[in-house]
Amino acid sequence: MSKEISDVICPGCGVLCDDITVNLKENVIVSNYNACTKGNTKFLDINANRLLKPTIKMNGTNKEVDLDTAISKTAEILLNAESPFLYGWSATTCEAQRIGIQLAKELKGLVDSTSSFCHGVSLSTLLENSWSTATLGEVMNRADVILYWGSNPIESHPRHMSRYTTVPRGIFRQAGKEERTVVVIDIRKTRTANITDRFLEVEPNRDFELISVLRSLVNGDRPDIETVANVTLKEVNRLLELIKEADFCAIFFGLGLLMSAGTYHNVSNLLSFVAELNQFTKVVAIPMIGHYNMIGFNHVCSWLTGFPYGVDFRKEYPMFNPGETTTVELLQQKEIDAMLCVAADPVSTLPYSLTSYLKEIPVITMDRQMTPTTRISKIVIPVALSGIEVSGTAYRMDSVPLYMKNIISPPDGILSDEMILTKLLELVKEAK
């Protein structure tokens, strides 16, 4: 029996497109409309390399076990560890993230997400700066100047431009693209730059200097230079005048800015620049979040601990010290002695010099499919796909929370991250 469901939210990336239509046949998604290439992978390849049975590695061989045994063994490993580390969280629901943070607190361990070496550090700048921002809906309806800095949305967020920034007709932008000017600042001419109105090719690792010169010009100074970061002062002035003359300018900054020399100081400088521009017109800044609920973890963690990521409970109260309590440094210093990985694949995304240490400690992975991380894990627990097989809340890149409803049922015996973490938390509390 066929069935069509509309207004489905896609957990493909931080845009969380909510206009997807899927066709079902006997609890299987056979087709969809409006999803991009990333969304298609989520909807149509849901069973690729699917994990269906929990396993425990014994003498180098993975042995299938029942779910209760896997959860019980996981609790035992985490309770016996001196510094258990709970990592991942960017591709699961806020409900699961909440339970995970509570679990880290009960274990007197550490919790961190992929955001600690990604866009989460942008939120650290909120401790130092004000942040002028907006929703994607406001950008679509009002913005007449769009600036992508260190971002290539055509490849990273395929529907971002067509839904919110370049193509759509907004309430105050009825002519759509004809009323908008789109600018790209990047170290090379990307696919996005090829279709925009202006492109500034900045020299690698010199974004901070370019922002600083822009701030000087905003404040009435006239730097005695001809170029900065490979961009002529004339081009910099043209960009500044374009923004100042706009009715509403939206700046979307990506990992290209964060990974440039200066890291989060680049974002801090950019946010100060945005604040200064608001003396002349409305300007906002929005991070180009990759994982569909990465920023959700930052919100949930801030509610529960006061800090956005990298929280250490080893002294029985939350501590936050980026560069010490965050993932990269914990692996470098070999401070952790057990790891629970939820909705992440660190072996694929982190350097081998860091992930090689994971072979020396017990790793428990909760995932939907086989990954390089599941292959090195002592315990693997299969889970349902959040947003498609189970319901839950996620935060869009502009910090708007959306509730994702399940559209199909997971395979028999497969539970959600939230349900498994709840069972694990109960076992830990009982043991204590």
C-alpha cells in the first residue's frame, strides 16, 4: 500500500528543509521530492551498511549479543573508567543530548560534541561579544545583500541559496534574485562564487587582517595601504559601501573562516564588525552549521551546564576550559580511558595521530550503520535514524527549534538514541 507524506523535515544538514514529500510503500521510502543529494542519502539509502544486532568484541571477533547485555556491559565499562568520555551528539535529537549530558554528570566524566573543533567555537565568542543575528525566514523576506565568507553552500548546503538567500521571493523582496546582491569571500573560486555577483579572493590565513581593515574603514580611519590579504583597498571600499547602502545584509560564515589562522578570533572580529555596521543599517551574522543538530547540542549543554561544549564533571561540578576539556586535547594528552560515541564517526573525521589512541581504550559506539569507528569499537549498539525512524527536536542553523516526526518505523528491536541512553542512565544510577 502506497502512502504520501508531505512537509517532512530533512535531517541532511543544518538547513533542516521542512518541505520534503516522501512516498512510502510498506514502511519503505521509495521516492522523495525536493530533497537534495544529501537528503537523498538520508531518505533513500537508509539501510546501506545497516547495523541490526548489538555486538561485543571478544578475542578480536565481534560476537552478537542481545541489547540488554550490550547496555549492561557498556554501563560496566563506563563505571569502571576514571575519565569516561561521551562524544558525538551532532546528529541526534535534543532529547537524546539531554540524557547524554545527564549521564556524563552521573559518571563524573566528560562530554563534548563535534562542535568543539567546528562551529561550536563560534558560540564561545558570545562570552566576549554581542551577536546580531536573524532567522533564515527574515533573511529570505528582507535581505538584499548576502555575503558568504569562507563557505561554499552549493556543495555543503545544496538548498541554502535556493530556499533562503538568492532565488526565493520574499515579502519585501518580491523580485527575488533581481533584488539581491550575493558576494563570496574565499581563498579560491568555488562553485558558489561562479554564480554570484561579486567574488573577493582572499589570501589564505589573512581573513583577520581583511576584517580589521574593514573595521578601520567603518570607524572612519584610512589605512595607508594599497592591498590587504590580496584584495585591493578599492575592492574593500566597494564591499563596505555595498553593505552600508543595503536595507538588510546577512553574512553567512563557514568553516573556511574558522579554520583560517586566528580561528575563533576571526569570528570575534567579524561579530564586532557586524555590530559596528549596525550604526548604518541592519546587518546580521549566521554560522553555516553542517550537522543537522550540532548547534542543538550547544543549546542543550548551555541550558544544563552553563557551557556550550567541552564540559568536565570530574570534580562533580561542570568545568569548561577549551583547549583542555575538549576532544582534540583530551585525545592528544590521552586523558580518557573509555569512550561512548553517539552519532559520530571520529575515526573518519579526526587525524590518525589522535584516533590511533582509541584502539588502546574501550570504545562503545551507538550508530545506525557500519563506520570505521564501529570497526574499532569494543561494543556496537545499532540505533534508529533520528528524524525519519524516530521523532525528536533539532535546531536549525539559525537556532530555530523544529520537531521532526518519524515517517517510518525502525527495524524490529532497534531503539532510538534517547531510549538506549535512558536505559544506560538508569543502570548507572542503580549501580551507584
